Amino acid sequence: MKTAFYKNSKISLENINREDYQTLYDDGKRGFLSCSVCGESVRLYLGIQEQPFFYHHIKKNTPCEESTSESSPRESNNSFRVQDGFRLPKSRAVLTTEPEAATFQHHQVLKIQRPFTKTKRVETNNQEYGYIKELKNAGIRFDENQEQAVINTEGPLLILAGAGSGKTRVLTARTAYMLVELNIIPNRIMLVTFTAKAAAEMKKRLISYPGLEQAQIQSIVSGTFHSIFYKILLFHHRQKWSGENLLKMEWQREQIVREAGRKLGLDDKEFAYDLALQQIGLWKNMLCSPGQVKPADPWEEKVSLLYRDYEAVKERNGLYDFDDMLLGCYRLFKDQPHLLEQYQNRFDYFLIDEFQDINKVQYELIKMLSARTKNVCAVGDDDQSIYAFRGSDPTYLLEFEKDFPGTNKVILNQNYRSPHEIVETANTIIVANQQRFAKEMKAQYSISTKPVVFYPYDEEEEATMILTDIQEKIKRGAEPADFAVLFRTNTASRAIFERLATSSLPFKMDQDIESFYERFMVRGILAFFRLSLDEDNGDAVKNILPSLFLKQSVFRDLQAESILNDCSMLEALSHVKTGFAFQEQKLKKLVPIVRSLSSLSPVIAIDRVEKDLGFQDFMKKRGSEGNKWEKGSDDIRDLKVAARHTKNIREFVEHADHMIAMNREIKELGKKRGNAIILSTIHRAKGLEYKYVYVLGTVEGGIPHDFALDSFRNGELQPLEEERRLLYVAVTRAMEQLYLSVPLHRRGRKANPSRFITGLRKELQSKEPVK
């Protein structure tokens, strides 16, 4: 049905403003929509599979048929529009044509140009490799390229392992082959993995391989870079590198830089110390000492000073952090060549997993240790290098053959995870990158379903459409764990989190995703709202002090002023003496403005805080506003989108509090939930796979990120290429079906489809059924 009764008026979807579909959807759930024929309750369908329509939520029999004898809804309702839940007359300008309501843009199915051709799996039957036969008899089989990667053990070897190409199988089989077939002593092999979980997984697989004993597997020197090189430091300088001296917790590191910041006059609440620590870690992993730093902007200048003091404090107190484990070992080998020679003679073979993700200090350590034998097996995929923000650089993989002359190269180009339709989509995306090895993944099978591009109005509708689609698939037999919703940055998860939190579906998310409403800038805006509802809210007062450029020490003065003058904490702010006439005058105007917020709609109230209370100026002056990945102003634009569907300040604050509580609850439940929908950043999803994958915000500014676009405009190509690799990683997580979301609006502004899918969209087939 295309018509329904809404607030005692008959409406038609053909006449409703496109931006109001979400309001109708929400009001339908509240029981505000009724059938235009039978009068029973109806709801608005907002999903990916079909265009929007009204349907009977409770009534299960044949849907009512709309009358065609009466005048059409367009003729009877074209002088009205629905906006924010109200039926308003449309304005008519003289000598202008009345614009039509925006139409719903149907999903589109990607047309795969090249037909699927099954690649014949070529297996060798060489009598020389007896253990390979044992593996095959045990059900562990290889294609031709995989087998070459397993048996070529001498000299440098570069294995380019594409997404879903059986990389872990090759690494474990290669290790087993070296131990059983070649009788290599286990403790002369160093197996380096990106995570401790990956190392444990490889050992678990090796146990099931024929001819191997537990003792052999345990003797392999395996683990992450940090765990392996820390053990070396601990062996030679146990007292210096004792665990008691390690800054294990983030707050310990932050405490040191905060103290350094106070000396520089940086405000505890104002400066983004977490981002400063991230930058310091990046410099350290690039072997850039405090004296070698060349700041790129004023923010980095401040961080470089914090870096200098941070290192000085650690040295004075005999402390170290996780980054020092690698730096310490690098310096140990540099300062004591005889120790380096000892370890060069200790190891004969090096197997390095996820080589595209290593940073400078890790690369230099491997070059040092392997200088004698050159038996380095580097396994990675330059198309999946996505950790530049912590020092990783695909150049080490791309130039491996230069640094290790005589390198053999094996390309694992068979994808065993995804169908031809998804693999071809991924190939089309990544081929545009200039700095990469020329290669192309090939699928093992084809299916009838193809990747889908869909067009929600904004982030809110994007979340609704995905939720509807997931619910439909689960009703048809899918499991919650089959689904993953992937996003570029944590803030992009806000709307989908809220939809799932109010549904009955189980879901879990990355443990490090904080609630959107607890982000620094968002918390600051909400603090003004809370103060308008309760003028003695102490926490709210503390949270607005940074934006008023007042130090936290002022809080005690406000408490005293409130008691002595029998006034509210809000009123006490107008009596603060700062010594600056302009600031004191601004504080006197604060009280009536804050009080007025409670009578405004949330969106208008946010504008008032930004402009009349100087919050915009605060954002510009705060350090993190210059941070390239997460800007406070973006958070406020996201907040406006979230606020659009609430009626007043109280309702919005209650909603925010509820979502904060839900975030904490889901984090706890997530530890126990197995069968659950996954919400994850693309970075955290790398190496994982799901039947159904939804990628949020494939628009300019989303993927690729605004920072990468700015860098590209300034002539820097690398950030944009990394963003394309990021989308490639997201696409290749899908085992059956892929959905790319292209919102028409992002953060309240018109959005343009991502340049990464422009080539795909030229080949789109409209309105093909989605299965």
C-alpha cells in the first residue's frame, strides 16, 4: 500500500518528503499510522529488498486493496507535506514551478562483466616431496602455487597471499614440511605473527598435522614481534626490563604526558592526550627520536614537546612502554654487535606473517637477524596494507626484492572464501591503485546473487534499512553470527548501534568502541542541555568548563559561590572573576541562554550552543580539531543527525543516557555472546569472514575519508590508496552477499558516492531482485 492515515489525514508516499520517511517509520512503530482502507494499525517498510510501502504489522491475512475509484492521493494531498511529524501546507511562490517530493532511489545490483570461468586446481604429484603426499592423504591439499610456497625453503621468499587464498594453511604446512621433511631443528625457526591469537591458531593447526610431536611444535620460537623481542631483552637485562617497570595501562602513559602538558599550559580536559600518545607511538615505530621530529602543524609541535618530556620521565624512573620493547632490542643489537651476531647464528629461518603491516623498527630487526642466511619468508598482501596510522608501510613489501636479492616470488591468487561476483567486485576496486603488485584474484565458484548498492536518505535510514534486511534474512533461517556491519570510523556505528539496541537481535561490537554520546565534544554539548534541565548538575558544570576556557579548579569556587549566595551552580558561573572583561561579560550572558535551551528543539539548541555560547570557537582552538581522522566538528554534525528525531531536550538527553547504558551493557554481554551480529571497524575485521557484509557510508568523506581527500588535493597519493585498500578489505570479508551503502546525505549535507565505486556503478543493473 502506498497510502495510510497519519494524524487524521490521508497521506501518500508519493507526496511525502524523502527526508521524512524515517519519521513515518518511527511513528508507525508508535502506532500513529493506520490503514486507509480498514483503519487498522500499519507500519512503513524501509528495507533494501523492496521500495517503501505500508503494511499491516499484526494482521496476517491478505493485505487491503487500495481504492482506485477515488481521486488519486497525489491530487488530494499535493498541497501538503509531512515534516517532523506534522502535516504542513506547501509554500507556493509566484511564477515558480512547485518541486515534486523526492523519490525513493531503488537499490541497484552490480553487473559482473566477466563471466565466471572455473580455474582448474592443479596439483603436483612429485615423488620427491614425500611429506606433501602425507599432508594430502590427511586431507590437507594445495593448489600449485600454494605447494611452491610450502616447499621453497631456502633463500628469501615473498608470498603474495591475496584475500581468502589459504595463507594460514600455507604457513603451517610450510613449517610442518621444514620440521618433518627437512628435519630442521624447531628452535632454529622464528615464526612471527601479527597477533598472539594468530600464533596460537597456527600451533593448534600444527598439532593435527601428520608426523609432528607436541614437543617439536612448542620448541618453535613463535609469537608477535613484541613478545619475541621482549624475551631477548629480558634475558640480557632482566632488572631493567622487569615487568614491574612496564607502563601496562593507558592511564599510566597518559598521566605522564598530562603532567608534561601542565608545564606547557595545556588544559587537562581540553587537550587530546590520547591522540598525542598515538602520535608518539607512531614516531617511535618509525625510529624517530624526540630530537628528530619535524612537526607538520601546531598540534604536532605541542605533541613533540610532550614526547620529549615523556621519554625523559621514563628514563629517569627506569620505565618503559610496549613500543620500547622493539626499540630497546634494536638499540641492543646496534650497541652490542656481538649479541647481534649471536642471534644471527641462533636462527636459520624466519617466517613473517602479515608482512604488509610491519613498521620500520620491525623491518630493521628482521633485516639485522637474517643477514647471515637470508632465509626470510615474507607472507603478505600489499592490497591489504591498512595500518599506516601506526607506522605500517606497504613499501617494505613492495621493495622486498630490492633488499633481499634473489628473492623467489609466489602469488597465491585463488580465493577460496568468496564467490566470483564478490571477487570481481574487489578486483575492480583495487586495480585503480598505482603502487601495488600486478595481480588478480580468481574465485572458485559463482552464485546467482550479486553485490548490491543501496541508497538510504541518511545515516538514520541506513541503519533502519540494514536492520530490516537482517531481520528478513534471520526469519528465512540465517543466524545472527552470519552478519557483520563494517564502518570506517567508530562514530559511524552510532545509528546502527541504536537500531540494534532497540531490537531483540543479539549483537556485539569491538570492546574499544566508546558510546558516541561520551565522546568529548558530544559530552560538552550535552552538558549544556543537562544544565538547562538541572542548574545544580555538578558533572554538567565540570563538562562545560573547558568550552568556557575555565580550568577545573574553578569548580570548587563555584560550589562555594553557590552556597554563600544561595544560588544555583549555573547562576554561580555568572559571578566568576577571570580578570578578562570580555570573558566575564560572556559568562554573565550564559545563564539566560542556557535556561532557554530547555524550550528549544534539540537541533536548534545545538546551534545555539555553538554560536551563542562560543562552542564553535572552542572546537577550533582545541588540539584534536586539527587531528586528521576524528574532528570535533564532525561529531557535532553527527549529533545533529541523531537529534533530528527527538522532540525536546529532555527526551534527547534521556535517549543519550539510555544509549550510554546500553553501550556498557553490550560490552559486557559481548564477552559471553557467541551467536551475534558483529559491529566492527574495517580495520578490526581484517582476517575475518562473514556470510553477509554491510559496508556503511561508501561516500566521499566516508570511504575515502576526508583526510585522504585533503591529502590528495595537496598532491599526496598514499592516504587515498590506503583508503581504497580499506574498502577492498571490507569487500573481501563477504562470503555470500555484499551490500554497499551510499547515503544521499551524510552529517546533514548532500553526499556524493565514493569515487572507489564509480566504476562499479557505471555497470549497474537497476532493480534486479536481491536474493
